[in-house]
Amino acid sequence: MTLRLPSTEGGMHTYTPRSEPARFTAGGPPLASRTVFAAAHVVADPYADTSPDAPAAVDWDATLAFRRHLWSHGLAVAEAMDTAQRGMGLDWTGAAELIRRSAAEAKAVGGRIACGVGTDQLAPGAASLEDVRTAYEEQLALVEETGAQAILMASRALATVATAPDDYLGVYAHLLRRAAEPVVLHWLGPMFDPALKGYWGSTDLDAATEAFLQVIAEHPDKVDGIKISLLDAGRETELRRRLPAGVRCYTGDDFHYPELIAGDEQGFSHALLGVFDPLGPLAAEAVRVLDTGDTKGFRELLDPTVELARHLFRSPTRFYKTGVVFLAWLAGHQDHFTMVGGLQSARSLPHLARAYELADGLGLFPDPVRAEARMRSLLSVYGVHP
């Protein structure tokens, strides 16, 4: 059987899907040499009568089942991050419920979880530095109450109100003093969220890096690690080498993750990646190979996934969530291709078709026949008769 698929270059082409199912099975020894978080998506309730600007309607059973899937492969879950559509369909009320439910599920199954702490309960444009601190404190308290680790996310409100690096230093110093346990600091670049341009007080990345490192240097006992999402492998490697002893670097670079996780003679990055939502089982297997000291085998498994990752995260990068949820549907982790906020419409049919081809070629689908059938059903909605 073949499919006629629209090409990203225009026109149609013929693709022959694979017939062999994914070979990645759950279980296996715990990941040892690297700490690996998959930032997980949320599953929308497709039967809710809602609209793009209404509160998110979440299918909690399917959402939690997907987290159990990630935990079953030995991965940790990064919850309520931008992959879960924070600020792009999921508001703070929905995120708070997601954190509570996922943290409880983590306790029940023995999974590791860290949750995003931000300021998205603030109305746009109605914030002061004190408002930002208070909003961060509210979310930090909730995450700590659940027993989850906190990830201090970049704040749109802080980026709006801050006028100099000292404003960032003051807010983060205050939060780190209040944190009960070491946190992860997250530097999310403007390619993921244009509202974060100039974070840390400067659009000059060298100057911003110095402010970021100053926060860590002044509170190393309260920083478990940093997540860098700038899609710049060289900058991440340089920054990683300057971290205080005991502070980890978690790569958030969905373009260069194999080389950054593999590392070099001076160190390596752990991982906290949105692309490990669809790649979770394969990524876990690759890290287990790396645990044996086989860097070459690790790269042989993970390097071929980069083409898919770069496709999913192509500009405008912030819409990568659409491809992530699309692949979850094809893989059978949910019964529909619907997203909170209606974001399923954020990528074109040719983009989704190419994502299907690349994922199928990697053998990511547990049931390739089902994935093909679902791809055919989507094509028919667009008037394509494969």
C-alpha cells in the first residue's frame, strides 16, 4: 500500500509506509549516566463545547496515561512546561490542576516529576516587580506542596516590566531564597516565545549570559540545574563549562541534543526536551546504550532523529506542539487530533505529512497500520484521496 502525500515543496508524492511496528519496549534498568526529562503535552477533551480563548478542556485520563507511558520507559516528566501549551491554550488554572494530578500520579507509580513555575496568572500588561514576585511565589508554593521539583520558567510579565538586569537578579534571588529545595532555572529563547526577547535584561546574549550566571553563582546551593533553550549548541557548551560544581545543565536544544547529551572531554548535558515527548522510548534506549559507555551506539540511535526534530521545531518554533500532539495521535496515545486552544490548525497539511513520513521511517509507531489509517483519515478531511 502507498500513500499520496502533499510535499512541503508543493505538489504530491508517493510514500510507502513501513509495516514493522516500533521495537522499543517499556521497562529496563533505570537511566544512569544522564537525567532525562521529557516535557509532556496535554490531551484535549475533543467533546467539550469550547473556543480558542476559553479555558482549556483537558482529557485527564488520556493526559495521565501518556505520563505513565513516559515513566514506563524510565524517563522523568517535566510537567506544565511550554510543551503543555502554557500560555498557548493552557492557563494557570488548568496548569495548576495538571500539576496536582500529575504529581499525585508520579507518587502512585514512582515516577520522577518536575513542574513549571511561572507568572501566567497575571493579566497581560498589569504587573509590577512585586506582582511578578507574588505570582511566582504562589506557583512555587503549589508545586512544592505536591512534592514535585520546581522549574522556574521564564516570565512574560517579568520581561515586560524589568528595565535592567538587576530587576531579574532581584526577583530570582528572592525566589531562590524562598525555595525549599534546589530548583531548575529555565532560559527559554524568543524563538519559542517572542515575548521573552531580551530576557535577563539584554538582547545581547553575551550580556544576558553574564546576568544568568550571576544568579547561579550567588545561589549555587539552590540551583539543581539550568535548562537552556536557545538552539545554540556552542553557547550552551560554553555556558555549561562555566557552571559551579554540582549545578547541572539540562539541554533544551531540540536541534543539537545528541551531541550535547553525549558531551565532550570537559562534560555533558543532561536533558529536558519537548522532542522527547514523541521520541521517549527511543531516547530512553539510546541513553541506556550510553550508560554502557558506548557513545558511538548512542549517536547511531539518536542522530537519525534530528531531522524529525528540526522539522517539528522549524520556524515559527513555538508551534512545535502541533506536531508533537499529531504524532501522539498517530502513535495511539490518544484517540483524536484535537488540541487545547484549537492549536491543531497551527501547522499545514504538508508539514504534518512530512512529520508522519519521518516518524514512520524511524519506526516510532507501535502500530504502523493504525498510523497509516489515521494519516489517511486526515488526508481525506483535507480533500486528498490517497
